[in-house]
Amino acid sequence: MNGVLTALLAVVVAVGAAIVLAEAIHLLVVRLGRRSPLLADLARTARRPFRAALIIYAVQQTLRTGVDNFAGRGGILHLLVLGVIAAVAWLVAAFLLVLEDVALARWRTDVADNLKARRLKTQVVILRRVTVAAIVVVTLGVMLITFPAVRALGASVIASAGLISVIAALAAQSTLGNVFAGLQLAFSDAVRIDDVVVVEEEWGKIEEITLTYVSVAIWDDRRLILPSSYFTTKPFQNWTRTGSAVLGTAEIDVDWATAVEPLRAELRAVCEGTDLWDGRVCVLQVTDAIGGMIRLRALVSAHDAPSLWDLRCLVRERLVAWVWENQQGSLPRLRTTFTAERAAAEPTAEPTAEPGATTEPEAKEDARVFSGGDDGDDRGSRFGGPADQQQPTPAH
């Protein structure tokens, strides 16, 4: 009984001394952190793991060296050793996370030219997850080594490692593939956090990249969760691969009688009158002229994808309004030809052909693609197939 009371008293003294020492070191680091952002972040992040490690270590050393033997002493010392291992691993993880935060703080992602910052942020986020996972695995391994029974099983575990590795590889093939794909995304620079992408016909922004999946924030606040291997095995659009500036189109259909130049001037006025336009591209072209209408395509540019969407909508709205206010005769129309009934009932005189003359008009060279002229004949010979199959054999 006296041994237990002595141990408790020693533990209380050790805990008190460890707390005083931890707080003193914390205050010193806080004062030094006024001049160093690294130390300031370290004081905030590592305070609790450092205090826990110092207290557990002080209690463990007190019971090991300063207290006589008592009931359960061996089991308690083993638990304290496990606690010291866990606390030290927590402290190491906190220190590494502080270093990663300092690296991220040097690069801002809320500026216009943030390509390098987003690349670094993506790599640091992936490395942070790998670091935490590695620390957890190593900590568990060190804890298991402290058990004598586990050390005795080491030989049999090593002997069966080959079979276990084969089974694990087959069972976790998909998971391991996504893990390696996540690492590849972090360092291949194919996609980064905050990149604007089009995947599965959805337009959104890369919100999170992990070792196993990528979260895409869709423009309407939905989330598209894709495995990391998707971005290494399937094509996708990255609108911010080398920069955020993009081009977009706005198309309208009008009648053939439309005067294009006034519409081109209106497009220029719309672009110059809004801050959505970045001043690079403002073009109006006729891209189609079939079906009784012509198609006008306005090609404009903007600083980023959201601005481009609003600019396209604005251009489309202003062009439609201008046509309605200034050229209503240019609105799309459907043309129909009406023929009088008596004109349709009158017989049509057939042209008389001279004996021996053909009624088929002679085709000019500019009306043929695969015949007529040296170029057409050459093209026809290349696409006509084998010579014995060009002329069909008459049926008997």
C-alpha cells in the first residue's frame, strides 16, 4: 500500500513538473513567434502533443527509476511506453504539418496568376495525406514491436509475406491503382485544386484531391466524386491548364437579308461596355448558311470561365435585342412558293432533240469532284476501287 501511495505521489509531482516545463517552453516559443511565422504556427499546433508527450514521458521515467516495485508496475510501464510512442508520433506529425502550412502560406491562390500556387497546394495536400498515413503505419508497427509475442511471430510473418502480398495485391488492386493515380495527379500537373474542368459532361471546379478520389464542385453546387484513376485513364477538359483566360461563343440564326456589319459593330460595343471582357477576342462571323437562314457566331474572351459564361449570355441577349429593334426584317422566316393551279395544269413542252444528239447537258469541271480535269480524274481513280469493279457487269 505504501508503494502505491508513493507511486501516486511521484506521479503527481512528475505531472506538475512536466506541465510547468511545457508551459514555460510554450511561452518562450510564443514570444519568439512574434518575429517568426514558423514558430508562431508551431506554438499553436504543437502545444498539445508536446505537453502530452512530456507528461507521459515524465510519468514513465518516474515509475521506472524513482519508485520501488508495486503490483501491476510492469503493465503500467508498458502502457506508458505505448503512450510515449503515440505522443511522439503526434508531435512529429504536428511538426511536419506546420512545415507544410508554411510552404502553402508563401503562395496565395486568391490572386489572378495563381498557377504555381495551385500546383504547390495540390502537391502539398497529397503529401500531407501520405505523411499522416505513413506516421500512423510506422507508429502502429513500433507499438507492436514492444510486445514480446509479436516479436516471436516475426519469423513466421516474414515467411508468409510472399503469399500475403499476392493476396493483398489481388484484393486491393483497384484501391492501390487509385492511390498511385492520386500520387501521379499530384506530380504530373495534369489537374490541380481549383482547376476548372469538364468531366462526364459536367462543368465544375476541382475541390479536393485525395489518394483515392477527386471531388469536383459542379457549378450548381452539386459534387461529382470520381476515382483518382479516372483522370489518368479517361480524357477530360481542363480549362485552366496553362491559364484561366478562355474563349466562348454565342450563336444566333437570322435571315439572309441581315446586314452583318452593323451587328459586328454592336458586338464590339457590347464587349467594350462590360468588364467581363478581357480585351483579347471579339469576332463576329457567318459560320453557316443553309436551311433558309444564316448562323452568326460571336467569339469572345474573358478572364475566367464564370466571367465567360456571363459574357456569352450578355452578348446573346444584346444581339437579339438589337436585331429586334433595328432589323426586324432580318428575323428568321420560312419561305414558301405558291404556284397557280392553271399553271400547274398546263402541259410543259418537251424540247426536241436532234437525231444522234444527247439531252444530258455537258458538265463543267468546276461542277465535279471525282471526274473532269486531271485533278478530278486522279481523285476518282484513287477512290474508285479496283479497276475490275468500277464498271458493273450487265445482267443476262
